[in-house]
Amino acid sequence: MKLLDLTLDSPAENLALDEALLEQAEADGPQEVLRLWEPESPLVVMGRSSKVATEVEQERCAAQSIPYLRRCSGGAAIVTGPGCLMYAVVLSYELRPALRVLDQAHHFVLTQMATALRALDLPVEQKGTSDLVIGETKFSGNSLRCKRNHLLYHGTLLYDFPLELIGECLGTPPRQPEYRRGRTHDRFVANLQTTGVALRNALIAQWQATVPLEDWPKDLTAEFAEQRYRQDAWNLRW
């Protein structure tokens, strides 16, 4: 697996790069990549089918100059920023045919992630469809995008994030896992007791991402950012 530890200058470019890595793998044949990045300022990232009016507190975001953009994968809106490590893995169906079954894809990736974090003495478990938790508190939400020959699986890892921003920027999610039991954001989420450097090293080791990805898709990233992720027609479509 190749490694790309790269945070680009804008939210649009960072979301575009995840999608571009998936499309590059589709075009070039079996290719697997681990990407790590961390926004320089707070950002709301909505799911592909998220409804802005119900999932995002737009006035509060505007008052704090927090942008809200839509990603290519499903799931509900999240808040990220400094203190929240973002990861993405592009995985090949040719190399891992079992991942064509969605439950298997969730199980495989989240098991990998949990194993990596347990190496840091963190008692991580999987709950719900695609959450990682310690005890009953969530620190990682995840989603996926499937193509013909590859899938993109990406998510969040809270470790030093101002958690109050989540309740300020997001409304009540439209779907909640049973284990949440109606808890508000501030009672449901928590930071991992570790560092960004430790998280990066643990993920790189677990995924065996030892070869740097030199030829990342710069042109395609720029194209997606301009034609999609900077456009209200995409970000505000629902």
C-alpha cells in the first residue's frame, strides 16, 4: 500500500483529493493508498445526500466563518479541523474481492483501524454501522464510496478537537445508532487520549503503507475542486 500524507490548501481541494485518488485507482488498475490529512481550520463536511437545512447550523457556521462542503461518500455531516486527523484508504476489489460486500468492507477497515489504535493502548471497539468508540463515546465516524474496481473508505479521528464545535455547527443527525440513546453531541463524542503523530504512525504501521505515493492526481484534484467542491450547485444541492 502506498502512503500520501498530504493536506492541501483549501477544503475543496482536500475533499477533491480523496475522490481523485479513487478515480486514479480506477483508471490505472489495482492500486491501494492510505491518505492522511488534517485541516488547518474548522470545516463541516456533509454526506453526499445530507440535507443542509437539517444537518448544518448554517447561521452559526457563518458567524464563525466555518465553511460547509459536501463529500462524495454517504453518511451524515461531521465537523473537522485541527485536532481531528482525517484518513482515507483506497482499496482494490481485485486484491480484496470480499470487500464487494458492504458489511465486509466496513468490518475489514474498522478492524484494521481498531487494531492500529489498540497498539496505542486504546481500548477501541466498533459500534453501529461504521463508528469507532471507547466505552460508549464515539471518536470516529466513517463512510465509503464504491466504484467498479475500488472503494474509498474514509473517516475522522478526534484527538485534540474542540468538541463544543460539533454541537454548535451540526443539528440533530437524521439517523442515530441505537447505542447513542438520544444523547446530545457533547455527551456522545470524545477525544482520544493520544497525539496526532502517534495516530499517524499507528495507521501507517497497521496498513503497511511503506511506499510514498509520488504521482498523486494533481490535475484531477484541481478539476474536481473547481467543478464540484467549490460550487453551490454541489454543496447546497439538498
